[in-house]
Amino acid sequence: PPRLCEPLSIDHCRGLPYNLTSYPNAVGHNGPKEVYRDLVAYRQLVDSECYPLAAEFVCQLLQPECVDDEMLLPCRDFCEEFWSACRKLLPKSLSGKIDCSNYPQYDGNGSCRNKPGCANELKARGKTVRVCDGVVDCPDFSDETSCDRCGPGLLHCGDRQCIDITQRCDSRLDCTNGADEQNCLTLASNSEAVSTSPLLHPHQGYLMANEKGQYKKICMDDFNSTLPLFRRDVILKNLATTACSILNLGPPSRMELHRDGNSSDSYLQLLDPQSPGLRFSSAHCQTKLVVYLQCSLQECGKSSATPPQNATAMYTSKPGRHGDWPWHVMLLQDNKHVCDGTLISNKWVLTSSSCFRGPDNHNWAVRLGSVRKMSASPFDVYLRAIQIIHSPMVNAQLSLVRLETEVEESHYVRPSCLPAPNQRTSVGETCVTLGYDLKGDQMEQLNLEIVTFTACYNSSLPGTGSTICGRQQESSHNSICMHESLPGRQLMCWRGDRWYLFGVGSSMSMCNDRPVPQHFHTISSHLQWISTVMGIKKPS
């Protein structure tokens, strides 16, 4: 049949960055009716998560761009990436229609449709809402670093809210999500490093603070001449300890004053070196003496997010952001997310044994640092699992997963704390588990009230002494039933100044009409086994 150019008509592909498509399309459909006939099979392929750009590629097959009455195909390398990732899942009726050797090589604009850039990819996949929403979805930060929603002199909070740039890091929460008071202090090798990758925080470098959206080194101008020696040591030690604490790192292990060789840098100085807390003002820094600081590695159970102002803020159900739950782990089998887990050391993940009951227990890996299933942020860490060890105890539902290499801890990946043998949950206390928004694959914080086992709905599980039951709080504005909670999910409870792992979910929890109490297998009776497997003398 003759080639026709028509407006895009497939709802699933409305996000494509062009308006006209060509028939016959790239897989031989002569019109929208024929596309809809096969659409279910293509959508199942996209839903399999075999390739992050599967939706974009499939839509370019079904609704290819029409340019000068000709069909513009995807570029060959785009096709080959898709084919390599998804060929095993393609039905025979579809696989025979895709031959990447027939797709053109990129040879300048108009030769073929290249793989989209990350921010553009989000828009093409109908995920425009994720651009400039405060959560990094792109490895190059492009979805969050080119936001023009706010005018000059304004700061974008990341959730469609704008505030005056002077309110950035003023010790008051002006953004509803607290973004204006996050990352106010950092360690970096130089100003360029912190400006190009503003959310990657090493544990050593020059101490820098944010003033009106710009990071500046901390200068100790006239520090040596205005104070006696013993006071200088006290002030430097206090500065180092306070800075490492604010950064949610361990105690300082090294602190030095360096003479800065970069004359173009801007500087801040301590307003009152002898007062508690850290407040800064602009400085010329004639001596160029700046602070170089190294903090020890992060402590377990501490989030890099803004510390909650009160219990109400801590237990507000909300979407997870990078650094909120840095011990959260996605377990992947054949690259498909099937279970969750908890990082409990730099080489071990604790999860549910129910994840491994299938006939095929090969090709396991973990994904850390992620808060969205279908995103690829710069904080994501992928590691292969090389060993799975099940608890030998009767009715045990816990397994340890050993990672191929040790995790490099960061603000976005660090272990949870394990409780002491005598620590228990209490009926009536509020704890937290994590689930996923079924619509957007977004990790969500879900608040649970600990209740007696007999108070649980349909409490038929064996071994009540080894089970913790949590019920959704009435005050929670997000219903658990609007989420998917996977086996291996954690039950986290707050103790002192950090989070502890008290339980592991062993089954999927999902419903549509009303919340269902969730059961968690307690880890307290397994602490000695966990310690033995990990090769430590006692639970930490």
C-alpha cells in the first residue's frame, strides 16, 4: 500500500516528540486498528522492564516519525541495545519483524531517530512529571539541573515550588519538602566538582558551604593571629566534629588548613568561631587558608536526608528521596525486580527466604541507592550476588545474600543497624516499612502501628513468637492498599538517633480497597546466626 502520514493516534505513545506517524509502520501495520490488535503483546514487553528505553523504542516501531512522506526508523545501535536486552522475551510473532541489520546507522540529523537523551527520554515515555521534581532520574543529573520553572533569583524546590534564593540554607525550612536546607554543607576536591555533581558527597575534601546557591570554601583568615594556641585547637576540633555530624558521617579522622591555590574561588568564614553551631559570612580570605576535612565512614542506620524536626515529620507517609533509606535494596533475578532486602554490612544483604523458593535460583543481583524502579540515577549501584545462605532455625524465613564485592558506602548507600538481642518492638509504637506506588514505581514510606499478633487480620501464620504485626495508622494519608510491598521488605524502628531493622516481610502485600495488616519475621532470634555467617563476634 502507498505510504501515509497521519497524526499520532496510539494513546500509549502520546509522549513522542513529534506529531505525525507513518503507515505502514516499522512492523508492517497498515493503520491504527492493526496496531491496537497487537498492542497488548507490545505493552507486556515494555512492562517486563527488560530495557529502560523499551517503551520509547516500541513506540518508534509502532508510530515511527513521518518526515517528507517517509518513515524515520530508530538508529541501528538503539535497535541493537533493545534486541540484546529483550530478545528472549519477544514472542515469535514479533521477533521476526525486527531485524536490526535493516535499520540505518546514524549519519547526521534526519538519518534515523537516535536514542534520546535522558531528560528527553523521560518526556518521551510520558514521564514529564519526573523532570525537575527533586528526585534525580538521570545519570547525568540532566532532569534536575536544567529547570526553568522559576524566574531569576528564585530557587526551585523540586516539587513545583519556588522560593527566593536568599532562603537557601538559612536554617529555616522554606520548601515544603525541605530541599532548601539539604546539602548546605559538603566536602569536595574543588568548586568545579561540587558544581558539576552537586549531590555526590565524598567523605573527604575541602569543607564547603552553600550561600545563595553557590558553594564556597571555608576560610580561616586571621585565625592564627587572633586566638591563643589552645583555643585554636578547640575551635578546629569543634568545627570538624560538627561538620562531620551535619554531613551524617562518622567522627573526623583528619583536619588540616591548606593554602588554597585557586584564586578564582569564593570564600566564607565562621561568624563566631567560639560559639556552638556553624554560621558563615562572606570573606575575602587574604591568607587563603582553607579547611580540608576527612570524616570517618557513615554510621549505620543514619539517613543523609534532612533530620526530621519532630515525630510528626518523621512519620509522614511520603515518596522516598535519595538518601532517605540508603540501606534499601532491590533484589533482581535476570534483571527483574522481584524482592527487596536490607543492606546490613558492606557485603551482606538480609532478605526473605521466600524469594528463593522457585526452581531457578541463579542470576541474582542487587540494586542499591535507587528510589524508582524505572530510573537510572547516578547513585545507583549494581552488584552480583554470589552466595545465598538460609537460616537453619525452625520456621525460619530469613536469608543472607553475599555480594560479589564490598559496597562503597556513601550518602546514598550505607547499612542499617541491627538491634541488640534484648531490643524488641513495643505494641503501640510506630515503625516504618517501604512499598512502591503501583502507578509510578516510586518507593514510598509507609507507617505502621505495632499491634498484638491476635489483632492482625487473618492471623494464621505459625510461630507467633517470631512474628511482628504492623497495621496502617489511621492518621497516615497514604493507604498501604495503594502500594505494592514485596517479600524481603524491612520493618524499621527508630531508636535514639538512628533506624534499626527489626523485621523482614516474607510475602507480597497488595490490595485495592482497604489496608491489610502486614506480618514481619523478627530477626532478634537470628542475630547470632547472622553474626556467625558474616564473620563477626557479636551483633552490631
